[in-house]
Amino acid sequence: MIPQKNQFSKVSDWDEPEEEVYRVLSKEEMAILQKSNSPTHPLLSPWKILAAQVAVTVLSMVVWAVFGEPVRVSLYTQSAFLGGLISVLPSALFLTRLELAKKTQILSPGNYLAALVSGEFIKIAVTLMLFVGIAYLVPDVLWVPLLVTYVLALKCVWLAWL
């Protein structure tokens, strides 16, 4: 048998791979790249998601008003409204916190991350306070319409990509 050239490689599998070369794009190249991707990946405004949450809350209130016990604005409709409020109000506070962080003069990644974390903390705290407050202050609340509307409004984030 005749040995062939480069039959046994001198490079082992344990050797480090060569470093990847990254190319830094200019502003013009980045703008062209963003324009080329814009039809496939449109920008999604968080305020549109909030508007979708409000729309889903109103739609759920209408459905609970029609199919509830008496056909009118009843405890079913009010409970659905409270469920939507528990979803919409903390989201609006979170978005307001992020908008205020964007408008600051010194916007570094660390400051924006701090705003994101504090906004999320505010959102969680307000959500818990609303649930506890409604449980104590509205003893006649119907939990099924409240929770169904709350979950539907939360899922608007997933539906917004459609």
C-alpha cells in the first residue's frame, strides 16, 4: 500500500479552532441591512401590544356580557374588566418606566438594564397588589371571568407577532 499525502493530519481534534474574524459594519451598511430586513421583520411597538390588551379586554367584557347570567353589564362584565385591568395597568407602568429611561440624557446599557429590572419589579408588585386588593375590596368578584380575561390579555404578546 502506498501512503498518500496528508493521510495523517497534524491538526488534532483537541486543538483550538482558529479565531473567527468579525467585520464591523459602517452606519451606511447597517442602514442598508436594516432596510433589507424590514419587510421580513417589522418593528413591533410595545404600545401596540398594550392597545391589543385593551381590545382583548373589551372583547372579553362583551362576550361575558352576552353569555353571562343576565344579558347586560353584570358582575361577569365587571369581573372581566378587573381581569383586564390587572393585565393592562402594570404593563402600562412598565412601558412608562422604559420610556422615561430612554429619555434620560445618559443612557448606557447599565442604566437601561436597571430601568428594565426596576420596571419589571414594579409590574410584578402592582400585579400582586391588584390581585390582593380585588380579593379583599370586591368580595362578590367572579374569579372565572377575571382570570380568563387576565390570561387572554397576557397572551396578546404572543398574538402581536401575527
